[in-house]
Amino acid sequence: MKSVEVTNLGIALGHGAKAVNILPDVSFTVEQGECFGLVGESGSGKSTVLRCISLLLEHWRGTVKIGGASVRDMGVIERCRTVQMVFQDPYGSLHPRHSVRTVLYEPLRIHNLDRRQERMEQALRDVGLPISFLDRFPHQLSGGQRQRVAIARALILEPDVLLLDEPTSALDVSVQAEILNLLSDLRARRGYTYILVSHDLAVVDYMCDRFAVMRSGEIVEVLDRAALENNSATHDYARELISASIAYDRAS
Amino acid sequence: MTDIVNAPKPASRRRSAIAPLLNVLRFLLRSPTSAFGLAVIALLVLLAIFAPLLATHDPNVQNLNNVLQPPGGNHLFGTDELGRDIFSRLLHGTRITLNIIFLVTITVGPIGLAVGTIAGYLGGIFDTILMRITDIFLSFPGLILALAFVAALGPSLNNAIIAIALTSWPPIARLARAETLTFRSSDYIAAARLQGASPFRIIMHSIVPMCLPSVMIRLTLNMATVILTAAGLGFLGLGAQPPMPEWGAMIATGRRYMLDSWWLVTFPGVSILLVSLAFNLLGDGLRDALDPKQMNRR
Ligand SMILES: Nc1ncnc2c1ncn2[C@@H]1O[C@H](COP(=O)(O)OP(=O)(O)OP(=O)(O)O)[C@@H](O)[C@H]1O
Ligand SMILES: [Mg+2]
């Protein structure tokens, strides 16, 4: 599995005079096999970081290296087999008219992989869905099942790095736990490197070894999981965020 | 109704392909207006297939001893100014009408879809060029443009079809582009890009299926216009040429005898009216049947 190094990542979105500097300058590194969290309020640029790493956004400055190789230098095929992404909203990330079979078969065909039936079945087994789900359409699946299909789609190309953009925020609490267990289980078995975006510190506490706190496009502080328990953050904003979250947990 | 959901396992693969079609059909038959449209079009197709068997006379044989006979007796809908049987001519005319609709649809649908989805998905310079071309075509009224084309190409049925096709793809392209713009930034397109799918593949596999329902509705509604334009060109002598039994051309020649022999223009006129009405009703029905909000029920 591979490490991720992000150095001086910056991007401006919008055109001409309206261009906004969404990420001024972001740097962080993720060890191989680590789960690295990105937390921050809505609009702080967490999804944008993931979209830059995966090259869904192309016009950024700086370098992103995965396993020592710059993502820009990788061919499309290689990049797809190195990094994959799971999206926030499972209701919008599956094509409404594609069956699960099509969703899983497409990447195999694009990458010209062998043993296709076997791989599709394995992918479904990995995410804990029965093989009979191959012929279902998204509208015949629950939210949690859709997110499992989305995870299976990301895993079927056997990537090294998984970018998880709030993979559970659109799901209700019991299903959230299921998906998080599935994800940490997969990491334990296969050793994937995760970058997990969340605004829920409980999720970060459960999943991540380290996490970065973001505010308006900048990384304020990188902390260990242990920092959550005694709130040992040094930066004001990070302290505030953590104590607010602890207060919220007590209240509920 | 529920038997599709509980379909036995082995057949479920095949059924899942046909089931949506059957559901749409069932939905159409539930509303009287779209059922009427569907029935008229089914009848039109059947009449066209069996026209030679059903026709009581040869549509082109003239009989000058038997001109302008009123309906009844030997001639169900009477005879025209050359003694030809109007009923038989109408029957053979269904073939011409269907031919026009078929050819126009199979050219206009793919062209409109291709232009619209490419412009919408690729954006930038492709969008600018393709959409300016579309705008140029759209800035003339369809019939006028068709008239100009036929005048330039020479009057014949095939040229009329080409002219109609040339004038009716731009609205489809506009529609397909607008639809594409609403999907292009969705997560499932992003996911397809992350799997290494080429733009061509994304357009064919992900975008076209999403645009297809509204394009199909639009095409169906368009057919009424196509029929009327074809009839209009026929009427002006720029479409089908004599002695072809095209409905618009039949009205054009019958017009001179209209005051004494009403049947010459009435029957082709009613046919045109009925068929274009049927396509309009069917299009409206399809709009309800393919409404995305209904998708979850299927
Ligand atoms: N195309 C765009 N043009 C201009 N600004 C944009 C564009 N896309 C996103 N932004 C802005 O970039 C900022 C970061 O967006 P991003 O989606 O990364 O936030 P986020 O941290 O993921 O938030 P959330 O938790 O709500 O998902 C937001 O303020 C947003 O308004
Ligand atoms: Mg986000």
C-alpha cells in the first residue's frame, strides 16, 4: 500500500474577477496504511482537497504524490488503480439507470481485467451484500446498501488509497455504524490507506489515527486521535471545535 | 401489477429488461387519452402493413367513367377527379406517412442527441460551435426553412424528408444539452471519470440514458408537427409528387372540387388530424409515464 504526500496544494475556482482562492496552501502527509481524517466546518474545502488529489479538479498548484509518484505523471489507467473515491451522498453517486452489475462491470471492462464474474462476486462479498444484488437497480436498494455498492465499485479496481468524502453523513445512525465497521474491517484486512472527510469528530475518533483540522481552506493543526480525549489541541480554533463537539456529545 | 416484483428467480434477468417497457405500456393504457393515441397509432401501423390486402381497389388506377363518385356503394369513401378509389389511396397513404415519420425520427433523434450531449458534456469550444450552429437553424421558422430546402433541392418526397429532418433536430439538441448540463457535475459522472471512462464512453453509457426519456417524449410530440409539415409540403406540391397517394397532396388536388365533392378533402384531412392528434396525446402520456418521480414505483 502507498503513502500520500500533499505539498503546497492550492486552487482557485471560478472565472476571472470572480475567482476565489478556495485552498491557499495545503500540505500534509499520510503514512501507508494509515487512516487520516480531515475535519472542519461546512465549506472549509475538505471535499475540494479530495477532488484535487483524485484529479477530478485539474487546475491546481503544488504536488500530490502517491507512493512517491506524482498523480499528474500517472497514466489514467494507473491512477484509477491507485486512488478511488467514495462520495458523500449514496443517492447521487449511483447512476439511476445502471444495475449493480453494470456499475461493477464497467470498470472491469475499461481496465480490461480478467475473471470478471469472479471479481464482481468478490466485491459484493467484501462489502457484505448477497450475489443476487447484481441485478438490482439503485431504487431497489436502501441508503446503506447503496453506499456498500459505491464502496464495492471503488474497491473492484484494487486501489491503494481510498478517499472517503463523508461516507456516512447521509445515512442514519445505525447504518452509519455498519458502514464504518465495514470500512475499518476492510482496512484491517487489506491495509488500504484512507483519507476520511467528516465533520463528525466521533467518526474521526472511531476511524482515524491522525486528523487535520481545516478552516477556510487552510489546515489549522494536525492532531493525534489521543488529542480528542484530553483536548490537547494548541490552536484556538481546533480547541473550540473539539470542546464544542464534546459538549454536544454530553448534551445528547 | 405486483407480479413483476415477485418474479421467479431464473426469469428475472430477462424480465428486468422488458419490465420497464411493460410498465410504461400499462401506464399509458390507464389514461383514456393516451390509450386513444396508442390505439390510433397501432391501427395506423396495422393498416400500413396490410394496406394491399385491405384496399378494395388499386390506388393508382384511373377510371374516367367513374369520377367524383360520392361515398357509398362500390367506393367506401368515393372516388377522386380521376376516378381513383379514395379509401384505397388513404390506406396506401399510411405507408408514406409512416415512412416519413420513421425516417425523420431515426435521423433527428441521434443527431439531436449527439449534438446536445457533446456540447453539454464537453463544454468550452465544442459547446460554443455546436450551439451557434443550432441557433442558426432555430432562428428560422421550421416550415419556411423546409420550404427553402425543398425549393433548392427540387420537389420530391425524399427531399421533403431531408428538409424536415434538417429543421427538426435543433430543438432536440437544445433539450439534450439542457438535460446534460444538469447531470454532468453529478457524483455518478465523477465516479465514472475516476474509473478511467473516456468522455465518449461517459456520454454513451451515462449521459444518453438519462436524456433518452425526455428526448423520446419530445420526438413523439414532434411527430405531429412532422406530419403537418409533410402534408403542408405535399399540399404546396413540394413534397410527394403525383400520383403518390400522400395525404397532403390529396387535399391539394381535391381542393378544386371541394365545393361539390366534399369527400375529396375531408377524408385525408380527418386522417391527418387524427394521426397528429394521436401522436400528441401519446407524447403527453409518455411525459407522465416517464416522469422521474414515477421511477421509484417501477
Ligand atoms: N465551482 C466553484 N466555484 C467557486 N467556489 C466553489 C466552487 N466549488 C466549491 N466552491 C467553494 O469552495 C469552498 C469549499 O467547498 P467544499 O465542497 O470543498 O467544502 P466542504 O468542506 O467539503 O464542505 P461540506 O462539509 O459542506 O461538504 C466552499 O466555500 C464553496 O463555496
Ligand atoms: Mg464536502
